[in-house]
Amino acid sequence: MATVEDLGVSAVINIISAFAFLLAFAVLRIQPINDKVYFPKWYVMGRPRSPERPERIQWQIS
């Protein structure tokens, strides 16, 4: 049976790994070399550059 300390350590590891994953996603998303991965429709439409201001993008569910 797991002790409270074991559960606490597990929770801390999970929180840190989730934070690291989200941070890596945020950093890799803004790299120009990864545009084809995160914005594939832009390449199909002929706009191969990342947005100047990402808050202006209006996402459409298709």
C-alpha cells in the first residue's frame, strides 16, 4: 500500500512532467521550422509563415 509520502512524490513528478511537456509544446510551436507541423493548412493555402500576431487567428472547426 502506498503511503501519503509516496502519493505526494508521485503527484509532484506528474505536475513537473506535465509542466515540462506544456512548456516544450509552447517553445517548439513558435519555432519557424515547425510551421509545417502546427499549421499544415497554411502550406496548402500558400502561406508558409507563422502568424505575426497569433491572437488574431480565428480557428475554424472542420
